[in-house]
Amino acid sequence: MKKALLQLHLAVFLAGFTAILGKLIGLNEGLLVWYRLLITVTTLAALLLLRKKLVRLSLKDTLQIVGVGLIVAIHWLTFYGSVKYGNVSIAVVCISGAGFFTAFFDPLICGRRVSAIEVLLGSIAIAGIYIIFDFHPQYKTGILFGIISALGSSLFPIFNKRLLAKHEPEILTLYELGGGLLTLSFIIPFYLQLFPASYYLPTNQDWIWLLLLAWVCTVLCFDLQLQALKKLSPFTSSLAYNLEPVYGIILAFIFFSENKALNSQFYLGVGLILLAVLLQMGRVWYSRHLLRRV
């Protein structure tokens, strides 16, 4: 359990760093995600081929995983849209809404009762987002993108939890991100009509950040998250990702001095989000402690 929690929180830290890279990369958010997926899928396929671990899945399994890949692609697309149209701090804070959505979607999809405690903890995080939204109306578009991203972030851990029972994390990641690349390739022409790009090919500096984003913050991050999901619940995973704002905001302060644009209400909102995370972590630890005693 300790190893799973460490894996999860390292993945969360890497996820927080992706927002910094998204700000550093000058590409439109749609193209940024497309190139990220292209590099990641190519790298994973080459690694699995060299290790002779590349396997072919059935059509039914492939279609299921591709569907989850579409959710991942939309999650990333809207997340970087939030970074571009808001800022790093706003984007990572909005992800905290994932816990609220998971509290409803997980029981609905998995056929169990809604947990009042999970709804309460998720609502605390949503209250934090509302406080930030209320006092930063200039970031309206970025916040709306961020909420859609949180919705996607709440869904794919639920589906991944079930898929991991049948597939190895490396294979699942390859097929999932491959599905995201395929579906985004169809969506991107229409998206660029709504949100035009200033240029289409990455600059030399863009390539450096894209490679770091793909290799460290995608391949490694995804593997850590999937390994952790073998022992942790989707709600714990989603709520732990509420720490992403903490890491992301600290990094945004260091790299972009965003603290100069934020006020006390922003920190109050982040405080509520952090409270929800700590309460859930304590809840998980306490339940495991009771099981050991029994």
C-alpha cells in the first residue's frame, strides 16, 4: 500500500509539471497534445517491440481501450486550453473538481451506492474552485476548459481500474494513447477552425519540451499511475490528483512568478482543496489500519 501511494504521488508531481511545460511550449493546445501523443505512442511501441512485449488485442478490447484514449485526449486538450486561456495555477486548480465528479461516476459505472463522504470531500474541492472562479472572472474561459478537463480526469481512472484486471499497464497505455492519437487526428482539423494556431510545426525549443513532456511526464507518469491503481481506488486516485495544484502552483511561482497575479481568495480555495486531499488520505490510512487489526 505504501509503495502504491508513493507511485501515485510521484505521478501527481509529474502531472503538475506538465502544466509548466504546456506554458513553455508555444504550440496551440490541440497541436501540443497531438505531438505529445505522437512522440509517446512511437516511443512506447518501439520499447515494447524491442522487449518483445508487444501483443495484439482483440477487436472488442481494442475498441474499449480506444474509447478511454479519446477521454484522455480530450482531458489533455482541455487541460492545456486552460493553461493557454487562463494560466498554470488556474489550470491545475480546476483539475481538483475530478474528485467531485468521481464520487458520482464511479458508483454509477461500477454499480455501487454513492458514498456521502466522497461527495462531501469532492464538494469541498468544488467549493475551493468556486471561490477561485468568483474572484478571478478574467480567467473564465480557462476555468471552463479546466472543468471539462476535470470531468475527463474523473472518468479514465474508473475505466482503467477495470481494464487493468485484463491487461498489463504498458500494453494498456500504448493502446489507450494510440487510441487518443487516432481519434484526436480526426478531431483536430475541426478544433483548429474554432481555435486557430499561429504556427503548426514545433520550434527547436518546442521539441525539447515536447520530448520531456512525452518521455518523463507521460510514459513514466502513466506507468506509475496504472501501477498504483492496481491497489488503490479510483476515488483515492482522483482525489490525490488534487495535490497537482499544489505542485503546479509552486512550480508556476518559481518559473512564471504567477503569485503576483493571485490574491488571498485564491489561497483560500487551494486550502480547501488541500483539506479534502488530506482528509481522504487519512480516511484511506485509517481503513487500512483497521483491516490489519482485524
